[in-house]
Amino acid sequence: MGKQDDAFGYQFKFLKMVQGNDHTKGRRISGGVYQWEFFHGLKSNSMKSSSFKGGSKRQNWIYKKFSSIVFTVALIVFLFLLDSLIGSLFEPAIIKSVSVPETLSNDTLKFGDDGGKNVVQMYDRLASMASSALVERELKQDESEFWKDTSRRASVWSPCADRQESTSAGSLQSNMGYILVSANGGLNQQRVAVCNAVAVASLLNATLVIPRFLFSNVWKDPSQFGDIYQEEHFVKTFKDEVNIVKDLPPHLKSLDFKEIGSLITDADISKEATADEYIDKILPILSKNGVVHFLGYGNRLGFDPLPSELQRLRCKCNYHALKFVPKIQEIGSLLIRRIRKVDGPRNKIDKTLLGHFITDAELNGQDPDPDREPVKYLALHLRFEVDMVAYSLCEFGGGLVEKTQLQAYREDHFPLLMQRLKKSKPVSAEELRSSGRCPLTPEEAALVLAALGFTRDTYVYLAGSEIYGGKTRMNPLTNLFPHVITKEDLLSPNELAPFQNFSSQLAAVDFIACATADVFAITDSGSQLSSLVSGIRTYYGSGRAPTLRPSKKRLAEILSKNHTINWTDFEARVQKMITEAQAVRLRGWGRSIYKQPRCPECMCKFQ
């Protein structure tokens, strides 16, 4: 039984208990029950009195006391409404029975997760209509048109960043020095840093040492480059274009980079820096000391203006040079086979990311059926982790408990944000939502997928970290789409054991599952994983790897009509939003080549 069934059963038992007692002593069940009993009793008494002598006198008495009776009824109704109002204000805290600690750690923050018994929903009416639409769609056996890319123009673009450009051997030999890069962040931030480092090494005519990955207190992953990517393939890919070595020569290892002025931090170079800034600021240091160390290197190279050759090298690095190590390819291929229930590569993305592993192993110990159609699946990257939710300052229907816990999390984890808030004019939760600054909830993602025509039997692979609120928050999604799966559902603890405590390696498995999906749906276009995955699907997908990108601002405006809009109009508006976002466009000025590789430096267009 669901939540509503439980509540109905409880009220039914309570009603019987009250009806077994004197009505004048019974407690209020609901406004309707109490008032009905009162007037029912009044009517009965009036009918009885009319059968006795002196009935007219009693009627006169009732007439004289009528104002008192009306006042009494009005007072009861007022007290009932006041009680309901107070109850609604404190209901979340009472229902969930959650005690709010003074400080919250990552381990204790499964906000409101009571096993999914009490669902937090913001759009009950739309969810009910979506459920009916899915049932009707299932009966008609309709299939969503969004399983395929709606734009035919996408297929005219093909990968060509690996084309060989003429490079003089002399320029590779006249080395200006060594570039050492220590990249911060998680898997995807580090991937961008590596590609930027390749371009900078070429720009400064320097030798690049295979980048190092910094240990992060957030990600807590000691993995280095060689634990995630194939080093030999990386070096070989650029053998005629960029010098890459595994380590510094001995005479440079002992240098104190900070003392000699070769330590470059984020404070020393602009975010989205131009090629000229590297030449003006970094090249003199490199020429003088023979080495520079970029510490905490990340997004420190802009996209425009930049020489086309450097842009091409970044594309070549991202789409050709960075191949996952065999153990990640192997676990990734095992995961994909278990989702699809068949073996064998389906497209170029499979072959690029999984190598030969996609065809080598058996499926759960059984030989694959060559005549069986693969199960289609949609990968969903939900950016609804506690840090995203807390930092957004938005409200998500969780009431007092939600507000209190998120405030405690912000004070504990985002002290700079709290200082900034004290000095700035507050922005209401409604303004934040209407401007598209709130992360999409699982419920909102489910409504979008339902409006796009996906059915209840759709397999939805869920990528990302732990969802804020656990089952309580996930229920609106799983109620509409019960086949939600994760890597933990399909891979055994023993199979995942080699990757435990290595968050970047686990993120690589999610990367593979999202990139090879039939459809990839994102909820935050600013996410590095979403950007990189959508980029690789564009690059290798040949127009047959659609990515669904809802506009948070447009969706907020559509959802603001949730009390009045009918399902047909909701579907039409959501479908229009997604279709327009899928239009094939060239990469715009300043836009990321990792997210939008359709440009002459990365891809070739054939008419």
C-alpha cells in the first residue's frame, strides 16, 4: 500500500473509534466529519421535537438562540482552520520525525530519507497526469520519437581532429623546457586540464611531463594518470606533434620551483587566459629556468581567440588520446552488456571507449544470442547532490526540516558563501527558480521524460553521486519509471571491489554508461560530466546519439503553471524546449570544444 492508502486506513480506524463514543466527546477527524455530525444531530433533534406537543415553543426557542448557534459553529470552524494551518506549518518535522543536528557531516546527510515512505512532491497534479499518460501510452504501445536525434543535419559532421598536420621535426627538437602540471578536481576537471596542458606545451614549444593528479579532500581519490588513462597510447598519439615524457630529468627534480619563481598557481594566470598571456607571462619563466610547474591547474586556457592548431590539439587529446585503462574498459563493457542484455559494439562510441572488451566476455556466464535485440536505455545525470542543493539557496518542498538542514550544511561547508550572503541583498526562492538557478529535482526530471514520450518500461541508468534525500526524493521518479538502475545494481560487490575508494575510477564507469547510452539526459548543462559526455556523443555519434538538454529557466516557467496547465499543453511545451535545444549549430565564439565540437578545428563537414 502507498502513502495515501496508509493514511486512509488510519483515518478509517480513527473514525470507527470516534463513532463508538459520544459525539460530543469525540475528537475532530476532519472539518467535514465534525460539521456533518453537528448539523446531523441538530436536524435529528428538530425532527423529533416536532412530534411532541410544545414543538412550536421549542422552535421559537431555537429561533431566538439562532445567533448563538451560528456563533458557536463559526467559532468551531475557525478553531479547525487555525489548527489545520498550524499543523501544515510544522507537518514536515512531525511526519518525518527527523531531529536536526547542529552540524551535519556527509555521512549523516541523507536528508529526509525515511525509506521512501513519505514522498516529497512539488507537482502532485502534474505527476498524477503523467502517470495516467504513461498508462495510456503503454496500452497504445507508443514509442518516444526522442530515442533518435530529431535533427537530420547532425549526420553530415564526422570526427577529424586526429588528422595529421605538418610539423617540422626541428621545432620539436628545439625544446624551450619542461611543463609540469598538477591538476585538481575530479575525473572530468582533470581531463580538461590535461587537454589544456597539451595545447599550452605546443604553444610554448615545451616538453610536457605526463600530468599529475592532486589528492582532493572532496574526491579523496589517490589515482594518478596511469590509473585511469593509457599512458603509452597518450604519448604515441602526439609523437609527431608534442613532446611528452613520463618524468622530469634528474637535474630538474631537485629544484625548489617556488624559490626560483617557476611555480604557477591560479593567482598567477587568468581564468580563460589567452595564448598571448601565456607567451607574455609564462614563456620568459620557462626560458630562464627550463621548467614551470602549474599547480592546481584546471580551466586556465580560454577557447577564443586561440590558434586553430591549438584548438585541434585539445580536441585530439580529448577525443583520441585519452583512452581508459583496460580494467576500466573491462568493467564498463560488463556493465553495458548487462544493461543491453546482448554483447557486441553498436556504434563508434562503443569501440572508442571500450576497445575489444565489448566483444570478448560472456554475459553472466551465458553465450549471447546474436538474434536478440539489445535493450535500449536512457542515461540520466542528476545533479541533485547535497552540495549542489545547499549551494543553490533554492527550496524544494521539504519544509522546515529542509531549510534547517540545508542552512546547517551551508554554514559547515560554505563559509565564504555565508559571508557573501550577509553583505548582499537576499534573493527569494521564487526568483532563483524562475531565473533557472535551481537544480532539477528527480520529480522534475521524471516529468520531462514523461512529457517526451518515454514509457514505464524504459530503462533509466542513473549516474552521479548520492541523491539528496535518498528514496524519499527518488520516489516521484521511480513511481513513473520503475526501471531505474545504477552500476551498483548491475555489478556485484566483488566486481566493484577493485574500484572502491577510487571515486575517479568509478566516475569513469558512469562516464562510459552515459556516453554509450541510446539517449543521454542532463539536468545541468554546466556540469563537466554532462559537457564531456555530450561532446563525445556529438563527436562520434554520427547524429544518432541524442542528448536531451532542458532549459532550467524555460522549464521553471512551464512548471509554474502546474495548477492549471493540461497534460497536452505541458507535453507540447516540453517537447518544443528539447527540440530547439537539439538544433545543429556550429560552436559559438568562446564556447567549449569539449561540449560543442562541431567546428572546423575538431570535425569535418561533408555535404
